[in-house]
Amino acid sequence: MHALPIMVATLCALAIGYRYYSAFIAARVLSLDDTRQTPAHRLADGKDFVPTNRWVLFGHHFAAITGAGPLIGPVLAVQFGFLPGFLWILIGVVIGGAVHDFIILASSVRRNGRSLAEIAREEIGPVAGVIAAIAIFFTVIIAIAAMGFAVVNILAESAWATFTIGMTIPIALVMGGALRGKGGHGSIRNATIVGVVALLFAVWGGRGVAASSFGHYLKLSQTTLIYLICVYGFVASVLPVWLLLVPRDYLSAYMKLGTLAVLVVGIMIVNPELKMDAVTEFVHGHGPIIPGKLFPFVFITIACGAISGFHSLIASGTTPKMIERESDTRFIGYGAMLIEGLVGVTSLIAAASLYKADYFAINVAPAKFAHLGMTPVDLNAMMAAIGEDLRGRTAGSVSLAVGIAKIFSGLPGMKALLAYWYHFIVMFEAVFILTTVDAGTRVARFLAQETLGRFDARFWKHDWAPGIYFSSGLVVVMWGAFLRTGSISTLWPMLGIANQLLATTALCVGTTVIVNAGRGRYAWVTLVPLVFVATTTLTAAYLSTVNNFLKLRSFQGYLDAAVSIALMFCTVAVLVASVRRWMDPRKNVEAKAA
């Protein structure tokens, strides 16, 4: 089978979902009203609450939610074949992930930009709010650590990628100042043009810098990169949102969306053959990458791209504080998630276009690959062209870069540029992931401030510098510790479980918001994905704990098991509290007024 029919089907399904399903939710379920003043205007402080153009905010939101998940997850899930992952992404994003993001974003906007935990407390009850806060906090810490680990592995010893990624910071600072200015220099158009040109120059110049004598100093070790990422996360969390976070994410979004657009066109022109089986022999388990069966493990391996609980933290964190009009929540909440689904499909196609033996040779350790009885086809030729040893480069990022590079090099006149495209995509993956680290740190800071505010009311003040610095430092130290001591084999499985259990919690909150607003007849919009995600993820968490984590018989394994059990308990507790609230014949004040 070739990729063109899959790409056409994907684009059509996403367009129909946005045009009709999101419009139905906006009009019937949420009743969006642009005459209502959003917290960006009502609570404007020039720091966190800042009315932001919908296109700029779309860039920030998309950059913040789109991290390693839609890139790496689909690649790893190709172990089961390309068909299961494709169906899960396409169906899941339209009726699950995009709905999840849209509902939580609109709910937060109508509640002064409150976090998911605070919304849970108000809508479900105080106990549910506390439980949700605990689950959310540990989930975001695990997520940031896992994303940071992926960045460290991509940038380690790579002067080209380190230079380009580093240059996005001063470019964003200058761009942020320009966007806040007056007249021509402050126009979005001029600032965007300058920023994009500077970014392209950084990408182009990175190769020369890496080859120069200065490039030696940019080949940083993993330990050094960990400390630098921690410093960056802290700085991004305490600076005004308009100065670094929004312009950097907006700028990164151009690179993300630009590369995605070229990739979609490239796939349609090259129309690569999907060499991976539609369904492999590993759907029954015993796979060399994912140690479980197709059900339920494909649904936690592909998290972002279909549905992601981490998105609820952004949708109730930085983004709702910058929404200009309520109607923008549809474009940003539902629309950005659909684009992430497209990212997931393109990643899956890129991986599935590799020969089966080549795919496993890259993603499986050499000793384990030797027992699969497979012989690589193009791997040696690709290694010679790229100039790197690609064997046993686990975790998905390398095979994704190889797959995309092969598609790009298949375009007219691009055959000789395979090595360039490979290194460009490696840098592209780093940009994708790092923007989630900075936004996630800021969201975790908000959550820490809300929690600490119960003991000292000054933490509630968004302009109280000691509270901002203390909360940011606390968050960075926690995820930095996980990053420093963890590994991809411990962090990634935990990320999948925690992320999807958080999505379950967010869907509970979204359903309760709908019921409490007196629109219970539309609760199926969130209830359908809630039942499915809760069933698959709780099953996967249990099986992972019993069959994987506990069998490691190590401190890390026991820690993973304990965290999984705690998150399962929190999720079940929120589910029970939510159901009790839905069955309560009494309505809240808003429902009674209606």
C-alpha cells in the first residue's frame, strides 16, 4: 500500500471534523459568546494575562502541546503495523483529543484562567480537586522530565542542533519586544518576517558553525545539557509570558508548521510505499520494542496525536489567560489538536515507509535484533550517506529522522541531500520537544502557586516575585531530578500511563462542566472518549505494573509501580466522585438559573 490514500483520507477527515463537529460543540454544547469579556482583558496585568492575537496564540498553543508524543509515539507503535496506529490517531483526535482540548480551554476561559485542578474542585468537589491536583502535578513533572530527556539525547554532542536551538532564544526575545512595540516595528507581520528569516539563517548557519573551531564548544555532554535545560525552564517560567515564551513558541510554530506542510506535500508527491505490514505478528505481544499486546498498549504508546492529558494543563494554564474572544477557543483548542493529529499520521507514515528489517535494526538493540531473524535492506547504504551508525538507536527519534529524510530526498533534485535532511530533522525534533518543556514548567508553576496559596495567600498574586521564583525553582528541581536520574526505558512508559490517566481526569471534569451547566443531554460528547480512554489506560497501567515494573526488581521499577498505582487510585477516585456528581439530582447555581 502507498501513502497517498492515507494522507488524503486524513486531510478530509480532519477538515470535516473541524467544519462540522467543532461547530456543533461551539454552538450547542458550549454556546460560545464573544460579548463575554475574557480574563485576558478583565484581569490584564501585562505578564500572564495578556490579550493575544489568535494567530500568535495558535502558534504558542500548538508549540506548547506538540512535543515528543506525536513524533515518537506513532513511530514506536509501528511495531504493531501501520493500520492500528493510523485508525487510533484519526478517530481518536476527531472525537477525543480535539474535544478534550476544546472543552477544557473554554471552561478555563470562563473561570478566569483557572487550572484543571481548580476547575475540578469547583465543579466536582473539594476532595476531587485535591486528588486531581496531586495527579496533575506528578504527571506534569514526569512529562517534562521525559520531554527533556528526549531533547538531551537529540542535542548531545551535536553542535549544529545546539547552535540552532540556542539561537531561537535571543531571536524570540527581540521578537517579543517588537510585538509589544508601536507602529511598524511592533506589527505582527514585520516581527514575523524578521523572526522567520533569522530562524532560517540560524538553521543554515548552524552547519558552518558546527564545522568551525567554535563548534567544538557546542558539542555538549548530556549532563551539561540537563543543567542548561533546567536553567532555561526556570527563566522561561519567571519572565513575562510575552517576552520569551509566546514569541519563541510562535517562532518555533512556523518551523513546525512549515516543515509539516512540506512533509505533507512531499508525501503526496513522492507517494512512498508503506513497507511495514498493516498488522505485524507482534500484535499478540512479545514485541522487541513494546512489551505488550496491541490492546491496550497501542493506546498509551500513541498518546499525543490522538488524545493527551498534558494538553489540559496548557488549555487551563498559559493559553486561557491570553484568549481575546471566546470564539478563539474553537480555532485554538480544537484546531491545534487536529494539526497535532496530522503530525502523528505523518510520523507514522515516515516510519512505516522504512523496510521492516531496517526499522527494527534502528529501534532495537543489536543483541536483541540478532534474535529476530531479519536482514537489513537499505540500512548500510543510509549509514554511509548520513555518516553515522544508525544501528540500535532506540527511542524512535532516529528512525523518524531517517524516514522523513528519505521522503524529502525523494523529491526532485533532493536525492544528494539525504544527510542534510537527516540532520535538519534531528534539529527539528529538538525544537518540537523543547517548547513543551518551557510551557509545561510555567503551567506547573501556576499549579504550585495555587496549592501554596492555600497556606500563604500571597502566592495567589501573579505579581509577587518571591512566590513566582520559589514555585518555579521547586518545579524545576523536581523535574530536573527525574531527568538527571531517569532513562528513556523508565520515563517513557510512565509518561504514556500518566498522560492518558490525566486525560481521563480532564474528561471527567469536562463532562461535569457540561452537566453542571444544565446541558447534560450533550454530555456524550466527552463521555464517549472518557469511557474508552479510562478502560484502555487503567488496563495498560495495571498490566505494566504487574508484568513490567515490578519484574524489574529495582528501585526504579518499584518507584514506577508505586507512581502507577497512585495515579490509578487518583483517577478512579475522580471517576467515582464525578459519577456521583452526575447522578446528583440537585443542580448547581448556574443550572438552576438556566
